[in-house]
Amino acid sequence: MRLVNIRYVEEGSILARPVLNSSGTVLLRAGVHLTASYIERLKTLGYDVLFIQDKRLDDVEIHTAITAQTREVAYKSIELISKYIERDSKDSLPMDNIRSTVQQMINDLLASSDILGNLTEIQGYDDYTFHHSVNTTIISLILAMASGYTEQKLIELGMGVLMHDIGKIKIPEEVLNKRSPLSGAEFEEIKRHTTYGFEILRKNNDLSLLSAHVAYQHQEKWDGSGYPRGLKGSSIHEYGRLASVADVYEALTSKRVYRNAIEPNEAYEYIVSQGNTHFDPEILEIFKKNIAVYPSGSGVLLSNGQRGNVIKQNLAFPNRPFVRVFYENEKTLAAPIDHNLAEYPSIMIIAVDNR
């Protein structure tokens, strides 16, 4: 399979991976032949890229970070928590549900054989908060595993990250999804989601206070320029420092109603550029080694004029994956060529090209 920008998806193309909405419900299953009406409808819903079957890549496996079943469970867990809060229920939040969801996510990640390459998920506009919370949790857990976290710490972190934006329930939707620039007062209201979330979560005895602090601190910055308290350096708890990296990376690579997503390599470069300012430098080193710059399936253009798709990640060199080349100077090659870019230092990826 390969990742294709929806502008280049042709009628009759076959979906290689299902398209899900924010509740984990399948909108179109894998194996569906895409009609013109399907493609137009997906564009309307905000889907930018799709995984499409390609016989030239039949031998390439692109795994998902977590299974479709786990993703659906995660969406429903956040939805359940949200409904409790929206109806101002006096009952305790169902933390056992959140805990078991995070445990499932951890189990899936531990079983994965290609964590570097499997973060890309297909997303439209529909309920960004659920999608963002799940993906930010996945990224946070990957970084935490690479940091050597114990299972207990992984669960504690994961529960906090899965609910890190829960305070946005208290923010008016017209402010959250405003297409035009926010006013000063509106931005101040947005910033309150961290405090709202912390106040909601800290009242639950079944949740660690450190988990609740993820909601409180994920917008703090290493140099003290963040909010709500302007904490600096190690005065920010490690969970908050780690979650902030995952939160920003995921937000940048996700489409919103008021802006387009940016490519993963651009988001990667931005995150790395913020060492010693926004992010903990030690966590950035872990991020650089454990997040793929060019996700598997992505189309890339090389400096030698060749074009193809990423087929595998290099654990030692995340910015130099394996690429299967199909074209050279826009002419189709007689046979595809597989390059391990770690062995060709003079060949660079110069652009993402998901045609």
C-alpha cells in the first residue's frame, strides 16, 4: 500500500486501509473500490490522504501503531468520559475504563514491529479532540517506552495524556473551532482548558494526581513561556514535558477546520528546532531517535531525480529510510529499485510527493 493525496486518487483505486470516523466507526472498509462520489465525499469531510493498494508494494507491510479495535475502544472511552462531564454527573469518572484502554494501547505498541513507521492515521474534520487525544497518547507512550518507563509509569502517563484535553469540553465550540484569528479574550479562554481539565481530573481518587497534572502542564514550555503557570525547566513534571512534545507534533500533523496539516517531516523539523526553548532537550533527543521523519508508505522525491515510496524505517537513522523507487526524472523505471538511504549519504529526500 502507499499513501496518496486525495487530489491524486483515481476512480477505481482500492482502499488498502479502512477510513474511520472519530468514534472508530468504519466509513469505508479496506478493499472498497473508490467511486468519484466516494472521493468527493471524503474531500468534503476533510480527508487529505488515503492508503491505496499498489501491487508494486504488495510485499511491504505497513503496520498501524494500535489495532483498529483498540483505536475504537480508545475513542469510545474518551467519548464516555466526555459525556459524564457534559452532563455534570456527580458520579466518579469511569477510570477503570481509561486504565484498561491505556493497557491495550501499551500491549499493541509492545507487539508492534515497526513503531517508527506506523503513526500515520487517516483523519478528517470529525471531532478532532478524540483523534488528537488518542494519537498524542500513542506518541507519548512511544517516547516513554524509549525512555525506559516502567509499566506503572506508562499507565500513569497514558491515562493522563488520553484525557489531557478534557478541559476543552468547557470551552465554547465556536471558540475552539473558530476559523478566523482569536481575540485576546478568546485566546485566554482557550488557555483555561488546562486548568479546567486539572480541576475535573484531580477530584477522582482512582486517578493519580500526576496523571491529572498532564492536563495541567502540557502547555508549559521549557523556557517558562508556556501556560497556565509559566513553569520552567525541571519544575515542569516529566509527564508534562513529554506530553508537550507529543501534543505539538500531533497537532501540527493534523488537519483542523481552520488550517491544513503540515507534513510529518516539517513537524519533525519544527519540534527539533525548539530545543532549549519550548521543549526539554533530553526528551527531544529521544523524539529524534523514535519518531519517523518520513512515515512508511509516504511518497518522496530524491535529490537524484528519483521518486518512490518509503517502504521501511531505519531504526538507527530515522531520517534515512528505505525507499522503493519507481520513477527517475518522471520516467517509469523498467524495474523498481530499493534504496537504503543510510548507505547513500549523497542522496537526500528533498520533498514529500504523495502522488
